[in-house]
Amino acid sequence: MPFDKPHAVSPGLWALAWKRLRSDGVAMVSLAIVAVFLVMMVLSGTGLIAKDWAKEVGVNYAPPTFVGPAEPAPGATSAPAATSASDKPTELPIEDPLADALAAIRNEGAAAPKAPEASVAEDNKTVDPLAEVMADIRSKAVENVAAEARAPTLPLGGDKWGRDVLKKVIKGSETSIFVGLAAACVATLLGTVFGAVAGYYGKWLDDFFNWFYSVFTAIPYLLLILAVAAVLQQKGTFTIVLILGLTGWTGTFRLIRGEYLKHKGREYVQAADAIGASNARRMFVHIFPNISHVVLVQLSIYTVAFIKSEVILSFLGFGVPVDVVSWGSMLNEAQNELILGKWWQLAAAGTFMAVLVTAFSLFTDALRDALDPKLK
């Protein structure tokens, strides 16, 4: 009696890649760290965390909590309490040369009899109707200042305005990671399209894109983006994304062009041509799925590179505007604070950036190994 035996289904490329990726402990830890940063970016962008990053909640240069409040300098005295209205101002030690003349004028004015008109005007003096209202406003302002006393320490310290460095570094991660991801998407898309057209069609289109590629690679990349940023002279997150995306597609172009040159003559592409598939369908429906792992790896590599590029641009003053915070702008502020011995903003921004870049780099290496078709 025959019995039905289930057909064995061969796992695909992505299933094998995920299996290899799960077996790599370093890759999974790196993926978890990257996922935490991405979630933090989304929460910051939606305003659920670090929404009030610009609020001055601590004293100027408030040290981190684990360091403790700053000790007063030796010999320094505590600030005197607020003086009341009845307190007399301290007299200056410098002798006034006109003091005698002014005193004589005052004595003569006090001895002179008051005119009748002056006495009548003094008796009919009007009362300020806003005096009581202004007094209430001043009292409430004093109460609010007392209630909103700035904290002497903050979790990761404060900057020169007393803003929380922890909230700043979280808000800065939103800007830096978004710039890295968006610019990587733009550069990968351009490199893929240019490489597909050049590698598939060849001839004069290939020559044109190779010439275009040579022009961009002839200029050192950092000098190229600095030159474009200086020419635009318009700071903003969208501007940085365009600068990095429009100048960073060359690496993807070179790889995708080589893959299309290799795949366009294979049997499955010729079979698609025989059944009447269009060029666009052969390029992006038949060939592209077989080289998509190259695109994904390039996207990961570009994300890391563009995060570092944004930090460099913002550090040099060509990046985000003043009202936007990023890891690069924090490092730019920290260079002046470091001279005064205030190291916590530099440590916070540098640590967050180093952890993300290291985790992303390790994950990219593991992803490249997992997606290598030779390891199937």
C-alpha cells in the first residue's frame, strides 16, 4: 500500500541566512543593540522621550550624579542671601569729589519753603492702580523660581546652560541615526539603479556611467562633501542627507555593475528573454533578487559611514543648525568644555556613538557572511 511522503522543501537563501545569523552570538547581541538604538530614535522622534531636552533643569555644568555635586573652591564663601528692600546698598570705598556740593544743594532745597501749587499737587497725588497687580506678579515669580530650583547634579551631567546631557544624547541619536539611514537609502538606491543600467545595457551607457563614477572617485570623499556643503551654505538635516546620499553612491555602483555584468548572460535571464520579458522585468524581477544581498550589505555599510560623516560635518560646523542637536554638535560644544575640565558631554556623546557604530559594524560583517551564496 503506497503512502504519501511529504516532499522535502529546500530552504531558500534568506532562511539559510537567518539560520546562520542566529547561530552567531556576536551578531545577535549586535542586532539587539542596534534595535535598541532604533527604538530610541523612534520614541524620540514621536516626542515620547527627550521632548524637553532644551529645558535648563540643572545648574551650569552640573556634574554627573555618580560624581556628586561640585565642591566649592577653597576659601570661597557661600552666596549671600537675597537682600530685602530695606537693606541699604554698600557704599563704594572711592570718595566722591562732588559729595559736598550735592549735600549743600540738598540742604538748600530742604530749607526752601514749598510753593502752594506744589503742596496742592502733592496732596492730590494719584495712586498707581497696577501697584498691587505688579506686586502679586513679582511674588509669584519669586515663588516659581524657588519651586523650579535647578538640580546640582544630573544623571549624565549638564552642559553650560544646565541642560540634561542624557536627554541631549538621546535627541542627538535621533538626528544622527536618521541622517545615516536616510542618506544610506539615497546612496544605495542611486548606486543600484546606475549600476543596473550600466551593467545590463553596456555600450555607451556603461561608458557614460563609468566616466561619471571616475569623476566622483577622483576627489577625496571627505573633501568632496565639505566642498558641496560649503557651496550649498544651507544647514539642515535634509541638506546633509542630500549631500551624503548624492556623493556616496560610487561603492554600490561598482559592485552592482559587476553583478549585472555577470548575471545578464546566465540561462535564467536568457529564458526570461525567450518568453518575452521586458528589459525592466529582467533587470529588477529576475536579476535583482539574486543580488539583493549585496544591496543589503551595502546599505548597512553606508549607514555606519554616514553616521560618522554627519558627526564630522556637524563637528566642523557644516552640519545641523544651532537649534538641532546631534552627536556631532555635542562634540563641537564639548571641545570648549573640555578645556574647563567638564568632560561628561564628550564622554556621553562619544560612548553612545562608539557603541552604535561598533554594534552596527559587527552586525554588518555577520550579515555579509550569512548572505554569502558560497556558504549555502
